[in-house]
Amino acid sequence: MKTAYSQAIDLLNKVATEKGFLASADDIANYRRVWARDGVICGLAGLVDGDAKLVETLKQTLITLAEHQHDLGNIPSNVYFTETGAELSFGGLAGRVDTVSWFIIGVCQYVLKTEDSAFLSKMKPHLLKGFELMHSWEYNDGDLMYVPRSGNWADEYPTQGFILYDQLLRVWAIRSYLKLNSDVALSGKMDAITAKLTKNYKQRGPQDGIYHPKAYAALSEKPYWVASLEPAGYQTQFDAFANSLALMLDLGNEQDKAQLIAYTEATRTSVATQLLPAFWPVIEEGDEDWRFLTNNCKYEFRNYPYEFHNGGTWQMLNGFYALGLVQHGELELAAEVLSQIDKLNAKEKWSFYENFNSKTTEANGVPFCAWSAAGAVLASQALQGNTLFL
């Protein structure tokens, strides 16, 4: 009888192609593409597992993305191969900002694991172009990138502005690169971003140099890092992906981390899936953001309360939460998270659904979703001491 882990590895092998990882093994056209963030996340799982085919598929994913990088530096959201060539998408209703960071993270983590210096040399111009583009997205040269609504993985959720998730991905990308290359300017930029995140995304009382003094003064104390800051003020939702990255990257002091883990565990165990919801609390009809949520979709509305980004449970995301817990020595909690990930992945004979309703535990989205398997692999390997450079 196959284990949960072997089921996950089998699915990753099924979506491994000569051009890179596909998003799903299901025959749904939009998912039969090489996606930047999906492909890199699947590849990171392959790296920590060590399977030669999966490691090579990450390399091919990165080559595909690099070959189709925009002249200005952006990395495609996805690449679709047809008989006549490749079709590119850089986003839907808005361009995607996080693809650049995921690409850089993927290249650097691959090289750190494989020591393939020739590949690093080949990719370096693409990495530097990506860093330059992210700097331009600061607009005011103020260290934080400005992200449009729909500009990242939560593409139908109404966050915008200086979104924490995107800033932390950039920090991780720079850290990964600096492990391989010395760069004084990038090192200074990383420190400046980290300092601004630490100072501005939690209320810490009066301080000098606050980015948005009026908004900061009105920000209530939270046990977590808030989702975003924009000129009109803070978006104070709990963003599980961002806060998982905060744990992984050691953002803040020990009190910050203890408060965050206490909050995430209370939240995780309060929902039916026993895993973190993507954003919390849910946006419901009558709330101020409901109009922005319901209009922010190209074809059909999916973000009903407790589903998809609006409080839905994603196994992929919780895999990164487990990485954060392991980073802080919370091995028992990480094992509990992995157990719940496996339970959801196993539903309907190991269908690896994209996400689940956090209230009813009903499956949502696409089955045989590769990054749902990747989340389980990343968590499992971290518990065995095989993790990524953070």
C-alpha cells in the first residue's frame, strides 16, 4: 500500500514534462501549462526529495521561464506550448509580480542544491534583470514594491499596494542569490526592506521613520503581520502565506514569532480542515471589501466565504507553514500540519484537490493539483531535516 508521501511523489512525476512541471495532471487546458510559481514550488519539493527526474524538471521549468522572460525583466505567469510555438501569459486582469521572485528563488535553490555553477552563469543575466525590474516597481525608490490588485498568487482577492507576501518573497529571492554571489547593493536593499517590514507591519507604538504615520497611528495591535499597506491605509487581514514566509525568514523578534505561532495555531485548530485558511477572517456580503472581491474575477466568482482565497484551505500554503514551524523547532506542530495536509490530499482516492472549504471541508478547484502534492513533500522533508536555504 502506497504511503501519503509516495502518492505525492507519484503525482509530481505525472506532471513532469520535458518543458517543466504542469500545474495539474487533470486534462484542463489552463492547468496543462508550465506555470512560474506552481512549477517552482513543485521543483522545490523535488529538490528536497532528491529524485533525479524531478530535479531535472525544475531545471527545465526554469529554462522555459528564462527563455520567455520579457525584455523588461518580467517572468511569464505561464507558458503554453502548442504545435506552432509557445503562448505566453504575464497575468490576467493585472500583471503578476510574484513570478519574478519565484523564478529567482527557483534558480538559486537549484544551484545551492546541485552546485551547478554553469547553470548559474547562464541564468545570472535573467536574475539581474529580474532584480532591476523589482526595484523599478518601488516607484518611489522607497524599498517596498507596489503590487496591483490581482498581482500575485491570490489573483482574485482584493489586496493591493505594498503587499507583505510579495515583499517577503523578494527578501527570500535576494537571500538566496547572496548565498551564491556577493552584491553590496542587493545586500543593502535586503536589509532596508526587512527593516521597513519589521517596523511598519505590526503596531509597535511611536517610532521614528514610519512609512505612513497616519495609517500606522490608527493600526490596532495584532499578533500577526498585516496583509498590506497602501496610501489609503492598512489591509489588516491575516495572510497565511505571508505569515508563513515571515516565520520561515525569521522576521521580527522572538516575541513576534511566539505571538504569531500562538495565533496561527489557534486559527488553524478553529476551522474544520484543521489547517490555516488563506486569508482570515472571511469577507462576507455587506463587508466593505465585498464589492472589490465579487468584481475581481474575469469569468466566474469563486471566492465565496470559506472558499478559495476568501478563507479557503490550501494544502500547498500549509506546506510552507510547516516549514516555518520547523524553522522554529515546533516539530510536533509541523507534524500535525502535515497529517492534516495528507488527509485532505487523500480525499476521493488521492485526488489532491487545489483547496478546500474551511467550514465544510468540501473540495474546491482542480483535482490532481501538483502543488498540493508539493506542499506535503516540502513539509515531510523538512521534518526529516531536508529543507531549503532560508
